[in-house]
Amino acid sequence: MKNKFLLLGIALVSLTSCKTIPLQVANVETQKNISINKDLKNDEAFVKVIEPYKQKLDREMNQKISHTNTDLTKQGDNSNLGNLLADYTFEGANEWAKSHLQKNVDAALINIGGIRTSIGKGDILLKNVYEVMPFENEVVIVKMKGSDLQGLFEYYAKNEVNNPVSHLYIETQNGKPSKTLIDGKTINSSQDYYIATSDYLALGGDNMNFFAKGESISTGIKMRDLFIDCFKKNPQIVPNTDVRLNFIGKK
């Protein structure tokens, strides 16, 4: 009998000891906000550690890779910087396609929003290209039927946006495509076309949903790396100023 009472007592103690006791916040103390501005003192020890790396990075970023006698800007329906980078996208994708697909790229299309700033006339530094293209976008080739390209042309007609193109001519009037050419030729609805663009647009970025009708082919080429190589190969930049987008009666 004593053993039974002993076991019962142990059980009761175990139950009460496992009981959850609710906790309450007794007090809340907040730290003072620290404003990040020029008055904030540097951590001298940290600065000393990173200084050699900073100097190396500055030397690399400030190296001259090309030169331009004109401002390269993203303004206008046929911006000279936009045309230049669209041409570079075409050239890089076309070289890759010829060696990997035994095909030629027919045209290229990039988005003006991906070009983050302009390049002033004078020496072009490596850091300028990083400022223009800070993203890790990749060149993608989309294989599309000529009939499916109508969605691309209607996109431009509806939005009248200056997304740069290469080897393409798009003319619109009253919200509809009025003249469309690839490499100076009319589109064959039954032909396959290879359009170079960025992975962002190929996946439907900027509402370019028309690319979903095609087959995306990854090149593994980073757009910024391609642009850097192209600038290095051209010590004097002379961008094309031909009309590629013509929005007649633009709103």
C-alpha cells in the first residue's frame, strides 16, 4: 500500500513539474537609432584590413577599356547606347549560335530598363560597364516561328517603348504594326527565327509574354562580360544611329 501511495506521489510531482508556466515580458528597452551618414566614424581596424583589396579593386575598375567621342545615352526611341548594346548582344549570340547550333541569329532585343545609366564622352572605364549593366543577366536565344513574332510587333505597337533592337525594324501606326523587317526582309510566317535576348525577357520580364511561344536556348554568356569584351575589341566606339523603331503618331 505504501508503495502505491509513493508511486502516486511521484506521478503527481511529475505532472506539476511539466506544467508550462506562461511567461510575460517585464520590460522592453530599445537601442538608440544609429544614423548612417558622413558623421559616422570608420572602424579603423576594419578599414586597414580591407584597404589592400580596395586598392586592387579600384585599379581594376578604373582601367581604360575603350573611348568614345560622343555621349552614349539611353534616351530616345533609337538611343545610341541602346543600339550599341543590342548590336553587341546580336554579335555575341550569333558567334555562339554558329559554333554550337550551326545556325545564325536573326535579330536581337534587349530592354531599356536593363541599361541603368549612360556613358559620357571620353575614356570608357571598366567600372562604367558595371554601372550600365549591374545585373547578372545571361544571353538567351529564343527560337520562334515567324507567325509567333506577331506578338513581338504588337507589343511594341501597344507600348511604344524604346527597348533596343538589332537587325530589326519595327514601324507602328495607330497602335498597330505597319511595317516589320528582320535584316531588311519581310517576315516569313513559316520560317524559324532565332532571336537573341536576355534570360529576364525570355522568361516574360517586362510583360514580353510572346517569348513563351518559342524555345529558349541558354548560351551561358553573361551580358556584362560580353559588353566588356566588345568594348575592349573596339578602342574607338562609333555607335550606329540608324532608325530601328519608328512610332508614327506616337502618343
